[in-house]
Amino acid sequence: MENDDRFRDYLRRATAELQSTRQRLREAEDRDREPIAIVSMACRFPGGAASPEGLWHLVAEGRDAVTAFPTDRGWDLERIYHQDPDVPGTSYVREGGFVGAAPGFDAELFGISPREALAMDPQQRLLLETAWEAFERAGMAPASVWGTRTGVFVGATYQEYGPHLSEAGEDIEGYLSTGVTPSVASGRLSYVFGLEGPALTIDTACSSSLVALHLACQSLRRGECSLALAGGATVLSSPGLFTEFSRQRGLAPDGRCKAFAAAADGTGWGEGAGLVLVERLSDAQRNGHPVLAVIRGSAVNQDGASNGLTAPNGPSQRRVIEQALAGAGLGPGDIDAVEAHGTGTTLGDPIEAQALIATYGRQRPGDRPLWLGSVKSNIGHTQAAAGVAGLIKMVEAMRHGVLPRTLHVDEPTPHVDWSAGAVRLLTEQVEWPETGRPRRAGISSFGISGTNAHVLVEQAVSPDADVDRQRPPAGERASAVPWLLSAKTEAGLTAQAKRLAEHLDAHPDLDPGEVAWALATTRSTLDHRAVIVGDDATVREGLEALAAGEPHPAVVTGHASPGDADGKTVFVFPGQGSQWAGMGAELMSTSPVFRDHIHACEQALSPHVDWSLTDLLTTGQDAASLDRVDVVQPALFAVMTGLAHLWRSLGVEPDAVIGHSQGEIAAAYTAGALTLHDAAQLVALRSRALTALAGTGTMAAVHTTPTDLADLLPDTVTIAAVNGPATTIVAGPHNAITTLLQQCEQRQIKTRRIDVDYASHSPAIDTITDHITTAATGITPQAATTAMYSTVTGQPINGTELHARYWHDNIRNTVHFHPTITHLADQGHTTYIETSPHPTLTTP
């Protein structure tokens, strides 16, 4: 019995261990096969294809981006070209696919000096620009990835930029080594963006960018990084490739890639850069990142000992496709199309086509062929960027449900037995229908070194997920929106406006609110800034003006100083005078935060007033009541504190508050020193007490200092407020104020009467001292949770001193607004937000 028990115990343990091992094995297999999400793409390709959308329009419209040699690269165009392919040092080709923006670079954006920028290979420059855009297009401000385990996997090959290191001139000496060293192509991205995942530069020639993507996917699945940039770049800094391949007779004389065509007569060179931002699918979904497409599988292998060092190997190409399918758990029939290597050579294209027929075409119904195309027919062979160009093209094709045609095909090459399998060349555009399963495509890249890569990409479950990511919270549509733009330079700001305008022209149905949301939440904030505020038509007009460098009433521009980010923010609450009929009405209908606060204020005020705050603000009833001090002051209190609530709900938290005259009640409530009920009682009863002074005096603004005004003041006129270095408010009887203003006019001192019929901050208040004190009876001030600076004392206060005596002094004594603002500025407060329905204190 004892042996039986031991055996059963052993059997239970063995069974449990076996089940645990199987579970770990399943988890490992799932991890190795986890789909990788493409959450963003960015690129620069010929024909003005400076974005994935631009590349899509190019191929969808069937445009040829091959042009004459550029004139801005210092090439001796007359010497380079010769129609005889045997003439050394010349090219019998004088056209290619060139990126017009390759010589330019916004060095300041990346903190790079002009000397260092000059020494940098343009391939590094394009990679920096596309990396920045890739982050922003995913809804990530580049600064947000600093210090993260983000990997960089970049394909880069020929480095022909600049002189030899030993020949570097004084202008670039010391920078040239890092400017042209291949490893720095990836390392510089990690350095500039602060990325701490793996950084690898891969050179497998024409397959470099797909090999980089393959390694990025592996790194993500192994947990070496949580996010990765993958792609490649090629810039033809010299005509060396043209002259070298002219000797090999490898180029098409007209510079065009005629992929799989009977007329194929050699490849055509192109250049460009492309990066995709990739993440484990489960992470992308959890993080709320857009999923443009999914990498299901990939594989890399080598030709080995083929017919020659640079000759393709058909069996190796078949094997790399089979490995990718097996790794993805897919069959040949699950793939709809292949973006081929398709360079247009008479040797390579037939070998590739036969390999595709053997793997994808043999067991496939004739009515559902594998569609075959090549983006090289549009932009040329972009070498280290070729694979990522094909990938971006196919992701866009999936999202649009269209397979674009391949250009320059007179008829399919006769060197391929096309009847051996169901593979069809895309000589015309073909619809890519929904079939009840995701669209899928393969992308191939074969390096001249013999390294082959094949990637399987699948349609995202929700192709519009990126739109959802940038949609603002549900709510009623605002009648006015802010569009925020920033750049490192003024020229960059103008360029940003132009690019946004072009994007909106291409997407006229975009909601202005969604544009505002994306600009505010997914873009970096740089030194040169602009905000365009208005309705649909106004913001578009303002954007066009900004792009043209012209002024517009809806556009505000400015430059942030280096220390501005460290400055503190102040909410400023004015006294009486900012009211107007209809204030708050629109916010009541568009902002739940503001509306809820107004309702709370109405309840708090109701025991003390005989009018409706909501009716006053929304229906316009009793608008004339705004002439009454006992109505306007409680209404202003509600609107001002409601605006403060709204600012806070949008993430703007004040470091301090300041109030002017009765605005100190709103400031005290916002600082947490008064409850809403105590503040409502104080503002309602105190303003009612002021009605006893109606008709007994007035106030005026005099544009001079209190010192210069002293010898003009009669005994009955007092300094009510010091609003600015040369803005003084006076209060007193009507006749005395009139006489003072006449004297000021004689001395050419500007003045302005204030529309009020009593004299605040003057001895007139002494007649209602008991009523003011009574208004504050029963309130319980407490320590402020936000710093409050008193315009009664000019100093910060704790909040517990806000008893009846303080509120009497607040209405009786001079308002020291300017001295208090000066004190705030000295304490590092640099940003002031006047939370009122109309600016009255912003100018002083």
C-alpha cells in the first residue's frame, strides 16, 4: 500500500510538471508568434512622396517619379553622362528617383550645430526627420519616449557622402567620422530621442530595411525592447552607383525599373527613407496606439553558393517564403498579393517570379490568383529603403482596398512560365475586396550580398483605429477651436502651417475639433509657437495666413524663452467691469464642466438673491439687471470661478491666484480658502450692501503714477487702485472727479471714466461698514491649498485671515494690484491667465 501511495504521488507530480511544461511551451510558442503592430509610418520618397499618404497617391495615380539628375548636389552633369557604356567614369543613364528635400535639414530642431549638420550624411538627416514624424503620427510627442526601452533597427548601405576622413576640411573636421559612420545612423536616433533599447545599423544591401524589420520583431518578442523604429535610408550623394553599374551593364538606359516586363532592360536607381514604428500587438491595444497593420511573420536567409556572388538563388527565395509562412502559421492560399523585389533585371525578375509561382501559385484556384507588383516601377530601386517602401505601399493598399498597377509593363516577361501557377502581374489597378478574413500580403527584398528577406503583413482589425486614437472626448461640438503649432524656428513654423494646410486639403472632411485635439495632445511643444482660434472657416483662413507669413486676426504667434517652461502660472480675477449681456451662454451649452459649476453657484446663491443665475446667463432675461451691483458681482463671481474650473479641467493648474477688489472673493474660493457657500454668501450680501451707495460717487482711470497724481488730488478723491506702473484708479464724489479729469486734460494726461455710480475703495465705504461686516458673519476661512497673493497687503496670505475685517479692508482700502503682480513676478511667476468674461486687467 505504501508503495502504491508513493507511485500515485509520483504520478501526480509528474503529471503536474508535464502540464506546467506544456503550458510554458504554449506560452513560448505564442510569444514567438505574437503579431507585431505597425502603429505609425513615415517616409521621404521621390515624386514629392513625403508621407505615407503621399506615396499612396503617387502609386494609386500611376505616376512615374523618375527625373533627370539633380542640379543641387555638385555633380558635373556634362562629364558624368556618356551614351557609350564602355567609357570609364561615366554613366549611360542620366535619370533616377531623387528626393528633392535630401540636401535640406532643420538642424536646430534636433539640437545639432551647423558644422555637425554639414558633416552628417543626408541619410542620417532623413532618418531623424522621419523618426520624429513616426512618433508624432502615432500620437506620441517625441519627448515622451525619452528614457524608454525603444529600439532602433536601421538599414543603411553605401556611405559616399563627404571627403575621406584624412581629407576633412576645417569646417567639418571632428564631426565627419560620426557623420558618415554606418553605426551612427541608428545610434544617432537613440541619442537624439533618448532611446535605451537596442540600436543596430544593418547592411545587407537591398534587403537591409526588411532585415531591420525582421530583427525589430524578434527583439520585441524577446522583450529586449517595448517599442521599435525599423526601416532604412538611401541617399545618392554621388553618382558613383551610376558609374559603377554602368560598367556592369546593370542599368536600364532610361532609368526605369520595368519589373517582370518583356521590355525589362536593367534596374533604375532611386533614393528615399522610410521608418515604421512597431510594437507588440497586445501592447499597442493596451496603450491605445493606432494599429495600421500587423506583421504576422518574417524570415531571413542567404543564397549561399549560387551561380555567382551577386546572382539570385531561386531555391533560397522559395525557402525564405516558406519559413515566413510557417512562422506565421499561414498557408500560401492565405496571402492575396506580393510586393516583389522586382528590380527590372533580365536575370533577377524571372528567378523571383518562378519562386513565387512555386510557393504561392501552384495550389491556388485560378479565379483567386496571387497579385504581383513592384513600387520600384514608380520610384526606382531605393536600395536600403526598398523593402520599407514596399511595406508602406502595401499597408496603404490594404487600408484603401486597392492594389495599384505596376508601371512600364508592355507585356509579362516571356522568360517566366506564367501558366505554371495562379500568379498575375498587376498591369492594371485591381480592387482588393473583403473576403471575410483580413487582407494579407507578402513583401520581398533580396540583397546583392545574397541575404533574402520576406515579411507577411496583415490588415488591421480596425483600419480606422488611428482616427479613434486622436478623437476628442464625446461632447457637443464647439463653435471655436484652437489649433496649436510649434517649431524650432520661424521658418519651421511656417513650414508646419503649410504641411497642415496641405494635409487638410487632402482630407477636407476632418473635423476641426479632432484636428485641435491631435495638435494639442500628440505634438511636441517647441520654441516658436502659434495658435489659431476660431470656427471652421476662420481657422482655415488663419492657417493659410500663417503659412504665407501674413498677419491674421485669428492668429497669435510668439517665442518661448528658455526659462519659460520653469515659470509659474497665476489665475487673475478682476473686479467689476468685465461683464456683458450673454456672457457664459455659449459655454453653458458646450462645456459640461462650466455648466455644472454654474448650477452649483446658483444653488449656493439662491438663499441670498431673488433672481436666477441660469436665466441671466442663458436666456438674456433681465440683462438690464447687469447694471445693478447686487446682480453683476455675484454673476461675475460665478462666471470667473466657472472659467477657473474649466481651465483646471483642461490640465492648467495655477501656482497662485490673485484678485482685484471683489475678484478676491473668487480668488479665495479658487485657492480653497473659502467654501462655495461662504463665498456665495459674501459676494451676494456685500454687493447688496453697496446698493446703499448708488448715486453718491464715481471712479476713473488716470494714466499716470500715484506720485505724479498726488498734487492734483482734492481731499475728497482717493487712490482706489494702482493697476499698473502708469495706471491709477481714483474714486470720489462726481463733482470732484470731474474737476480732477479736467485738470488732467489740461496737463495732457489721458483719463477714462468708469461706468459706476459709487466710490469703492474710498471713505464712502465707511458709511456701510456694519453691513460689510455683517455680510461676512458666519463664514469660516481656512488655509488655502493654492497660494493666494493679497492685493490688500501686496503679500502672500495663508487664507485663515480672511475674516470680516479683511473683507472690509478689501473694499475700503487701495487695491495694490501692480505691486502684488511685481512681487509675483519676482517669485518666478511668468504666466498670467485672466479668468474673466472680458479682459480688463490683461493690459495693465
